[in-house]
Amino acid sequence: MKLHTLLSRLQPLVKTPTENPEITGVEMDSRNVKPGFLFICIDGYTVDGHQYVKQAVENGAVAILAQKPVETNVPVAYVKDTLRSMAVVGNMFYHNPTQNLNLVGITGTNGKTTTSYIIEEIVKHNKQKTGVIGTIGMKIGDEVFETKNTTPDSLTLQSMFAKMVDAKVDTAVMEVSSHALHLGRVHGCEYDIAVFTNLSQDHLDYHGSMDEYKKAKGLLFSQLGNSFSSEKRKFAILNGDDEASKEYMTSTQANVLTYGLNKDHDLFADEIELTNSGTRFVLHFLHQQYVVEMKLIGTFNVYNVLAAIGAGIALDIKVETILEAISTLEGVPGRFQSVNAGQDFTVIVDYAHTPDSLENVLKTVKQFAKNDVYTVVGCGGDRDRTKRPLMGKIAADLSTQAIFTSDNPRTEDPILILEDMKFGLEHNNITVIEDRKKAITFAIENAKKHDIIVIAGKGHETYQIVGTNVTHFDDVEEAKEAILQRRG
């Protein structure tokens, strides 16, 4: 593709060079540039791509897209914001791949990953091929690829979608983070269905306030249907029990389908029965009732399932097919995941890393707990400090024994993070064990028959970040090892 063609959607807000070389690839990392590539200079939080133009040209770049003056002998196009422009360029280079997919975007504080997996199962049960992008990685059919962020950068996203189109994927399901929406990573993605799960405190270190956080999430709905094509129907699937949905409902021009536990919603659930092995409820839709039985546990998962049912209906999948798929779903890695190694007590690993998600998990556990509840929990470093005492209080209030420990302390002092978690608490059921491995072992060594241990915060993650070092750490592996050691 010629450079001028690639930049055409940026006109007239781009200073285009007179030269018009053929572009064979687009890259933002100078180390990955190959001959014939356009190199895009991104001024990031830690690295400024403008400083790597020479390296990019040495690696074969034939043109540069920049927002600050650079010296080079290859053509340079200038824009005000290369990060946002990159989304448009990437979409153009990969030939608007999302126009050739059913694209479902899911945003919200909690439940995005679980909801994406439920939707994936529904679409697969309908004999269609799926693609998934999210916290746990990217999937095309059954093939799994790793990703760095919940929502990858715009170039990576567009290349992923192009791969999905080549692989004949029918429906792509992706988690859409507030960061991605605010930074414009998803510009150029043409969503057909946008799902909202819920809104509670998280990422205030980035957004500054809950109002700004809510606005960032809302961009998915205000932009729905505003992309390059308007041929396909657009749907907003909103959690009607969450106050934020009122604002999102008025900001979208798409068809709206609400869900929740209130009878005023388009989809609602009642007669909910929870056990330690699954959940049963009655689904109401268009004056019809359906009995839903699933292996997922908890009221919060009823919401996730309702959101997925809404997306399935918007995808024109029969309700009966949707419910069949839900009944077969085993669960999602790191989401209320049971760890079994022959012990006579229950161990659950969950990604709960916000006050709301931790409270949901522990309240669900207490509904079927026969004896004591141990909660192993920490808070991430270099992240929102204000949620630390909230999570500490929830763990202490809803557990027999709360064990505060490290969870990716990053560049912060782990002891100070733990002090933040304890701030203002006068509970006598708190134990502080900085080393996460020792904390998990402590809980397992002290558990009695029919006790429940919740290991919260990391879920599917297989690493621990201390300082700038990343080491392997898996809560499921550590729990199994501790159980086997206890058994001798």
C-alpha cells in the first residue's frame, strides 16, 4: 500500500511528504521494523519513539509518522497525535478487518473475562468460529496467543483482527479496558455489540475520579455505530441494575437491551438458587420463562450470564441454543476456580482485585460455607492506593481469618502497601505475611475440614512483579503444592 493511501484518512490533519513509497508493514517498535515499513513514533510513558528513528531506518523503515521534529533521510509525515493516528493507519493498512467480523466489546470493572468466555461458548455451540481478545490472552478458534494488556495497542489489535478474518472467524469477542478507550487504542474497531457489566472503584490512579472512569467506559457506547460502516445493526447490552447504565443508555444511538434482577429489564433473573457446585435461576425474556442451570457459582455470575445471553440474542442465536451452551461451561481460569488435590477443605482462586469483586466473591462463599473462611489477599503496587483499606476491611469483615500479603508490589515497598490495607482497621482476625507463598501455605496448613480458603487478586496470572523483576508465580500451583506438602 502506498504511503499517501495509508495516510488518506488522516487528511487534512496530516503534513504528508511529497514522496510516496510502498509500505509493506507498520510498526511502533523500532526493533521489529523490517524493510519497507512505516515506523510510527509513539511518545509513551517511559520510552519516546522519536529517539529511535535512526534505528528504525537502519532496520529498513522507508517512512516515518511523527508528532515532533525528527532528522532522517526518509519521508516523514507529521500529525498532532501519533497514538491516535496509529489506530486509523493500522485499520487502513489491515483493510478494515472488523467490518468482516461480528465484533462484541465488553467493558466494566468486573466480569469482563468471564462474560467473554461465556459468549465464546455460546457462539461455538452455535457452530460458528470464534476469536477472543482479553486479560488471559488471544484465541483464534482453539489456538492461544499471549498479549501484554487486556486491550492491546491499536496496531496489534488490527493485525489480530486481520488474522481472525483470514482464519474465517465469524464472531470476535474482546474485553475493552477504560485505558484503551481513553487512549484511543480501539479507534477503527467497528463494534456490533457493546456490553456493560458494572462499575465500581478501580484505576483511580489513572483516571483520577469515578466520574472520569465512568466517562472513559462510556466511550464504547457513545462511539457505537459511529465507525466507517453502518450496514449492520448495533446493540448496547447494559446492566440495568447499575446506575451508570442510565448515562450510557442516553449516549448511544444503538438498540438497547437491559438485563439484571429487576423485573423492569428486558432480560431478568429470579428464583436464584446457589450451591457450592453451581447456580440455578429462572430467566425471563419477551414474556417467556426459561430455567437456567450452570456450573458457575454466585449471583455475580448470574449477571455475567445475563450479559452473555443478551449478546447471544443480539447475535441472532436461539435462546435454547444459548442455554445449552451455558449448561456445559465448566468455568474460566482464575475465576472462582476450585483447586483440588485430595484435601477435605475447599480452596478457591479468584482474580478479585477490586473492593466490589472481592466482596462479591466472599459473600458468595459465605452462602455455602459450613465452617471458617480464610482469605489470602493483597493489593498491587504503583496502583490506586485508595482501594487498599477498602479491600482490607472487606476481607476482615467477611472472613474468619484475613491474611494480607503481596500481590505484584512492583516498585513500592510491600510493607507500606500492607500498612495501607490495615489502615483504620481494629479487627483481631488479620495476619500479615509479606511473602505470598508463605501466606498461601499458612492458610492451607491451618485449614480444617469443610473450611474454605479464598486466594484473591491474581487469578489466572502466572507471575509476581517485585521491583522491576518478573518471576513465575501461580496461585493454583502454589496451593496444590502446599496441600500436597500438608498431606505428606
